[in-house]
Amino acid sequence: MSAELHGALALAGAADREAAARLGELTTAAVSGWVSIPPAWRPSPGAGPAEVGRWWAGLTPAERRWLIGHEPARVGRLDGVPVTARDQANRLLLAGRREELAARRRRLLAPLPPGPAELARVARLAQVEAALHGLDALGRRLAAPQAPRAYLLGLDPAGDGRVVMALGNPDRAGAVLTYVPGMTADLADAPGELGRAARVLDRCAALGPGEETAAVLWLDYDAPDFLPEAARSRQAEDAGPALHRFQEGLRASHEGPPARQTVLGHSYGSVVVGMTARDHGLSADALVFVGSPGVGVEHAGELRMLPGQVWASTAPDDVIRLARPPEELARRAVLAATPLGPAAAALGGHELWFGRDPSDPGFGGRRFPSGRYGHTGYWEPGNPALDGMAQIVLGR
């Protein structure tokens, strides 16, 4: 118990020092009379996160203050800039982002004559109000004093809305989880998705007391809203460059020895993670797929990861097991009318909609167990999958 208490006190002390440093950085100019000055140059739009990190490290405190105060939109989304600076910049933008959503809501409040246009307006108004509710919930979490501290690393209310938020400081943690949610995830759902990341973080704290961990909700892509969209890979492929850069940015801005980085994809989010690893590579020490309809490859070796660092779990009652290609569904339909039907259903199949089932032994990954909690229950208390995810994040 004394070791656990010592570890908890050490983490609390580090958080207090960081909070004091952040407050000092924001208030030094006002207290001491220092001025902020614009930097002489900025990295090109195509600069990689490592180059961005070197540029930021070479700036003076006055130049950094100027950039955060005058160009928060640039700083807030620049992979390779330290998490604390991105958070400061995005918090400056938060009220304006909310006003964008509120303005959309005001425009939608004007009723239209009865008909399809009015039905569409009502549906869109409900979506915007839900997004506002979600954004307000995120704002309350950002303002909350409880540990772990929340960091806002990206926010865009356009369309369905996008957000990147961390619990705990990824630049300082020894283990970092990036969680990519799946179909229908948007700004309205973000508080619930952040709660899933928080549950993994809680289990990490219980299983590894004294080990500093952080979890990031990465919802910086246009997740499919309907099944016809989710049956295509376009949105996953479009997300690849941004997820690749984000992970590279975590490496570039991390303090001290490299963290153990784990990227976890749920449902369509696993397609995003798999195709990003396949097409661009992912700066990660482990990949985790839960409730996956396939990840775009036939074997774990195609994901550019070290052997033994690709993990998967699919609950026995997860409906994603039915996400099979048309030819497989047709074969099963034919077999269902024969005496072989029950046996074929029991044997299942290897192929899912986006390739071989990553939880199948032939995929070449490693499996961890899940209870019978359906497609969205991997984070339920008592589900062994939750401890499995936490153990992978911790490198156990």
C-alpha cells in the first residue's frame, strides 16, 4: 500500500507542477511586462511533426505566447507541438466554436412550410442541438478540476463535428492509448466515447498504480452515419493521413524516453486503424481491434507491426460477426436450406466485410477474451475485455 500511495503522490505532484507551469506561461507577460513577439518564420504546410517539433523547441517563450494568442487555430491542430500549447490554443477557440454551432441552430429555428424540406430541417435541428449538448459536456470536462486533467487537441464543429481530446498528458505519460471510435461517432457522441477511453485509463490505474498513463479520443474523421457508408472503405482511407500524422506528432512532442503507444479501433474505427497501418504506417507499439468487421488485410503481418503486437477481441454475441461479404452470405443462405446449415453456422467463417477476421487464429494476431456484452459492451465493468485492453496499454 505504501508503494501505491507513493506513486499516487508522485503523479499528483507532477500534475500540480504542470498546472503551475501552464499558469505561469499564460500570465508571465501580464505580471512581468514581457511582450509577445511574432516568430520570424513558420514551418511549411507539408512539414512533418518531427520538423514542427524542432521548430517549436527553437522558439522563444515570447514567440510561443504570440502564436498561441494570435494564431490559435494554427497551433491548436499542429501535430508535433506540445500538448499543453495545443490545449491552450484550442481553449481560446472553444467559445467561438460553440458560437458556430449556436449560429447554425438559430438559422434552423425558422420553420418552413410542411413538406420534405421541413422534415429535413427538424432532423438537422435535432442533430445540431445534440452536438451543442455534446460540446457543452466536453466543456464541463475541460473545466473540471478532477484528475486526470483533460487536454483539448482539436475541435471542429463543421458537419457532424470532430474532436481530439486527451485525459492525462500524452507528452509525459509512459503509456498512451489512442482510441478511434466507429460508425455514427460524432460531436454529440464524443462525451460517451471519451468515457470509454476513461474506463480503460481507470483500469490502467488499478492494474499499474504509480504508472502514468494517458488516453486520447481521436475522432478526427468523418465516421459513417449509415450502413451503406459503413460498407465502403472510403472514409477509413480518407482518415489515414491524419491519424498517421497524429501518432507521429505524439512521438515528436513526447518528453523523455518514448512512451508505449497503443492505437485501438472499435467497429469501423478498426477499419480506420488497420488501413492507416497498412497504407501509411502507424507510430505505435501495439494495435488493438475490438468488434471489428475486418481491418483491410488478410494477415497481421501486413500491418507493419512487430510480431505479437496486434491484438483483437470479438464478443460471442457481437452482431459484427454477421458483417460478411455478399458471396459468403449467399453461401450461408444456400446451406441454411440443407442439413449442413446448422454445422456451417457453428463453424462460422474467416472472411468479414473488410478482410479476414482479426480475432481468427489464422489472422496471425493475438486474441484476448470478451464476455457476452454485444457490440458496444467491451468497456462494461466486469467485461474481461476491459482489463485486456488496459493490460495491452501497459505492455503486459
